[in-house]
Amino acid sequence: MYSPVVASLRCPLCHGGMSAVAAGSGAALRCASGHSFDVAKQGYVNLASPAPAYPGDSAQMVEARIRFLAAGHYRFIAQAVAGAAAALCDAGAAGLAVEAGAGTGYYLAAILDALPGFAGLALDVSKAALRRASRAHQRCGAALCDVWRELPVKDGAAQIVLSIFAPRNGDEFRRILAGDSVFIVVTPTASHLAELVGSLGLLSVDPNKDEAVATSLEDRFSRVSQQRHESVLRLSHLEVAALVGMGPSAWHIKPEEFDARIGALPEVVQVTASVDVTTYGVRSSLDCQ
Ligand SMILES: C[S@@+](CC[C@H](N)C(=O)[O-])C[C@H]1O[C@@H](n2cnc3c(N)ncnc32)[C@H](O)[C@@H]1O
Ligand SMILES: [Zn+2]
């Protein structure tokens, strides 16, 4: 695992720092007290203790996400996130960007491309997602943990935390962020995928979500900026299926029912993607190191 990432991790059992060691034919991370965590051959380390009750996105959902993101439909979101980070950090800044609920690491990779001095840590509870995230970028590492519990990251180790369509644990994000640092949140707006919400019966976005998100974070962070980013996507039926398959609606409606509803759509489906990118600072002066 990329050594600056290892240096930012802490043992989930005793909170001690971790070092990479050889373990049989593979590798492990070990703390000074001797707690040892194997690095999976796919490159991520499982630092969840206790084991999470919830497995996160399934392999099928992750495959759908990989297909959909690879087609570039959400590139405008990645550009917005990377632009927001670059606007708040000097071009030569160095540090660690942590994405909580990172999925495949698509957005984290965009940040690492924009900020060459940064290392990236992808946290997720889904093994299928982490297999992909650990390879998302050469300066990236990946760890399995439950974002709702203590994160296996040292106090103040991160200069950037990202939460993109993912759970937000404000207390832990605040703990791992350094003094002058940036927290970037991407949330869907009420217009996000609205055409599919109607025609396919997807889960709709709670219109009070933005306020709920802001309220839950404002004790620990001050809002620096918020920008809405929208794009009208033109999707084939296969792409609509991938978009549906990568989200929570995949759990609520039977696949054959979705297939029938998608089959009834026009050949090219116009769908609005609409998100708010909000940046928060731990303090009002924001220059990453
Ligand atoms: C909607 S996906 C977003 C993934 C990525 N941020 C993106 O936008 O491509 C949400 C991700 O959060 C992960 N997740 C959900 N609950 C989690 C938890 N309690 N701890 C860690 N990861 C979690 C899921 O496995 C999934 O990969
Ligand atoms: Zn330990």
C-alpha cells in the first residue's frame, strides 16, 4: 500500500500507528502492540473492528457503477469536485485526501490528478468497491471500515475529506481533518434524475435533505461555498439500467420489473443530473499546508 497512506492510518484496536510488514506470501499492516491486518491481494486492508453488520454496495452494484462512470456521464461532477479542491488548496499543496464511502474511488482519483502532492485514502464497507478503489490511482490506498464508527485514520491526518452520495459522520470527519482543511460534500438536488424517478419509480431525493445535511454539519464546520452543477444526460437503455443498478433503488424493485419499465422508455432517454457541491472549512482561513 502507498506508504503516505499507511502513515495516516491508525490501529482500530489500540489507535497506534501502523507499518507495512511482510506476512507469508502477502503483506499486512501492524501496530506497535502487534495487532495485524492482512492486506488483501486486491490491495485493500480490512480495518473494521468489530466487523460491520452491513456489507455495503454489492458486486453487481459496483459493476454497474464502474460501467456508468466509465462512460463519462458524471465527469462534470468529478471536474466540479476537483475544481473545488484545487480552488481551496495551493497547486503545490501536499497532504491526504480521504473519501468516505468512496465506492470505486472515481472522485478521489480526480482529486489526486488535480493535486499531484496529495495521497488518497478510499474508505468503504463494500469489498467489491474497495477492490476497485485500491487501483483507482497510483497514489491511492483503500481500507474497509464502517463510516458510522471510528475511522481508522489518525487525528488531523487529512487535508481534504470527501463525502459524495455517501454517509457523513461529522464527528469523525472533524477529528481526522487537520486545522486548515477542506470538507467537500456532494448531494443530489430535488431535480437529480427526476425523469427516472417518475417513469421508473426510483427513490426520490428528500427536498429537505440539503438543510438536514447542513444542520448536521454546521456545529463542526463553516460553509465556504455551494455551487449547483447540472447536466442533461442522453442515455441508452443499457446506461439507464447501469444508473439504476448502481443506486439504492436497486434494492427496492425486482430486476424484471425494472427491465420492463426501462423497455418502455424512448430509445434515447434524457435525464437531468443535478448536484450541489458544498465546501466547508474547519476554520475560516483555508490554505492546505
Ligand atoms: C452511492 S455509493 C457512492 C460511492 C462514491 N462516492 C461515488 O459516488 O461513486 C455509496 C457508497 O457508500 C458505501 N457505504 C454505505 N454505507 C457505508 C458505511 N456505513 N460505511 C462505509 N461505507 C458505506 C457503499 O458501499 C457505497 O460504495
Ligand atoms: Zn493496535
